[in-house]
Amino acid sequence: MLASDVDKSNGNLPMIAMQNSSHSEHPLQTPIADEKQTSVHEELPQQRGFVPPNGGFEAWSLVFAGFLVFSNTWGLVSSFGAFQAFYLRDLLSTQSASAISWIGSVQAFLVVFVGIFAGPLYDRGYLRSLVFTGCSLTVFGMMMTSLSKSYYQVLLAQGFCAGLGAGLTYIPTMALISSYFTTKRPIAVGLAAVGSSVGGVVFPIMFRQLQPQIGFGWSVRCITFINLAFAVCIVLILCKRREGAAGGGSARSLLDMTAVREPIFLSWTAGLFFLFLAYYIPLFFIVSYARWVLGTSENMAFYMLAILNGGSCVGRTFPYLLGQRVKPIYTLTFSASLGSVLVFSWIGVRSSAAYIVWCVLWGFVAGVLVTAPTSTMAHPVISPHMGVIGTRMGMSWSVSALGSIIGSPIAGALADVPAGNFLHAQIFAGTVMAIGVICLTAPLLAVERYDRKPKN
């Protein structure tokens, strides 16, 4: 996440605040609401004299930069299945599948977890420092990956360095985009999020086509040159001096301790944890399964990952298109239920044709799972007033990030990849996702009860 996406960022606070201003006018009467509050609106750019243009060249140029950021962050994370298959077969063949999974898991974890701290720094006006440092670390990490020969080198370069850089860049960029749009914000964010799927399609295909011809090192360098070109564009667009729009307010709190006394919030957060405990397992093992179980060619196995990421392109924009008609929590719960069924059905996939269909369906579900939660977090049942949305979003996503970092290594320990035995890993993934659906039931019912109550 894992995404994922703006949507998983507490840096998306401006978007959530303006979309739900009606809730801020009538906050729930809870222990939180009784405490001294600072409205999120006091920190929004438009409250400091900045009026969101909701379009225009500058605003859409930020969306383009966001597209590139998603490609350089979640696009690389989504491509790790291609690297995992190569590491198992060649570069790190002496390592277990579980150990190799830690590389991608650390990278995905840091994209989300670092954002918890990058968001408040953005609030204080450090956008340019965050973007420049993040882009530099991402490119440096991938370049060092191309030079790596051992497990710890790959883990430090691709896992920690590239992951840290992605986390520093992703959250502030999405927060800035959100502050430039009002009614067109869902479209703007959705278009930026497509970059993740594009990167997840292009990078695995590049790696597969180039690696046999020019070797691992230069294949990764070619991908890194694209990352570098994207990074230059990102820095040129985002680091332009802006008055009023790029943070500069007071940093929000990292924790809201009253949330831990609310069963609905705890159930919601537990649901996200279990969903993302399973989320990256298919993504990281899709190529290995095609190769070792279905016996496909290496080319076909790598294309499976590209097909999955292509399906996620639709899934990432789907919640934004449905947002005005279907409650986000219904979209999330239905998609998570479908995801659990799909993971269990993965056990029975025994042909390439069936696997292609499965990859498209799972890609769609995966796209929804990283975009739908953010809209749900803005509901008063989960965030009783506007002053805690960013903080609670950060708390929930940090817990889900813990699930994403341990899920794939657990699955790697349960699977016997060379023997083509993924059964125990598949059962584990399907079961924990089903538990996540059960945890989401209480928030869903609470949202429904709240929305049915007559509003004064």
C-alpha cells in the first residue's frame, strides 16, 4: 500500500475536510467533541487567503506531477512481484521466499508509515524539502539496487531507501493537489492515482524484456532513469514557490487517544489491519505462482503482474465514480468480501486462461481496497469532528501498514515456492481477509444507523 494511494494519506486532510464540511457544522456529541478543538478549517490554505482554483493550468499540472509521483512510489511497489520472482530464481536464490518478501514489504510499509510524519512537516511548510529529499532517495535507492549483489544490500537499497523516499514524496504531493481542487477533487485525485497502475504495468514489462538481454544491473538502471526523469518533472512542478497553498500552518497531532476508547474506531482499524495483512500476498507471489504451479513461460508469468496492475487502474478510480451514489463503506466491504472469495478461489486456478481472469478481478479489488477507506474515514461515526480526521486517518493507516509489512513474509514462510505449494499461504490470505470483512461489519452498521437518524 499498499498501496495505494493519496487516499491512504493523512496528508489528504484538506480533501476530506472540504468534502465533509456539513458534518463539521453538527459534530457528534462524544467525549472528543467536548474537548478543546481546533477546526481543520483553520489550517486549510483557503482559510489563509488562498482560494482553490478548482482547475486551470497550475492545478492540472499538479495532477500531472501526482501521476508521476504515484508511478515512482506505488508503481514500484506494485512491480515488486517481478523482482521477487527474479530474486528467488537468480540473484538471491539462497534466500527463502519469506526473507525476500521482506524487501517489498518494507518498501510498502514505509510509503505509508513515513507519511504519518511527512504530513505534519507539510503542514509546517516544508513541501519543497520533502519533495526534493524524497525524489532523491527514491532514485538513489533504485540506483543502488542495480549495484546490489547480496540480500542485505537489496533490502537497504530497494526496501529502506526507496521506500523512505517514496513516503516523503507521496503524502505531501497528494495534500497539495487536494488543496487546489473543490468540486473536481475526486477526478483530480483519481487521475493522479492512475499513475500507480501505469507504473505497475510498465516497470515489470521493462524488467522482464531487458533483464535477459542486458542483465539485472542495467535493467534496473533503465527503470531508474525513468524514475529520475519523473523526479525532475516532479521537483520542477512541485517545488515552484507558491503563496499560501503549500502548507505553512500548524502541525496536527499524531495521536488522538480518545479514539482507543471507541469500539467502532477500533473495529474499523482492526479491519484495515487484516485486509492489508493479506493485500500484498497475491501481488508479490503472482509471478511465482504462474511459473511454478501453472508452468507458464517466464514472459507470460511476468505479464500476469502487468495484467493485474491494469485491472487495478479501474479499481482505483471506481470508488470516486461511485462516491455520489454508493456509500464508501459499502463499496469497501463488498470489495473486501469479493477479495476474500477470490483469494480462496486462487487455490483452484489451474490454467493460464483462468489465471488471467483471476488477475483482472483481483487487480480491480486491490484498486478499490486502497482507495475506498479514505472516504469512509471522513464519516462522523469514525471521525466525530473535522479536527480529528487527519490524526485518525494516520492512526488507522499506520496500523494497516504494520499488517502490510508482516503479511507477505508470513505467506512466504508458509509457501514452498520451488515445490509449487502455495496452499497454506493462500488459506492464510483468504482467512485474514475474511476476518477483516467481519471487523468492518460493526462500522458499516454504525454508519447506516447514523445516516438513518433524522438530522436537526
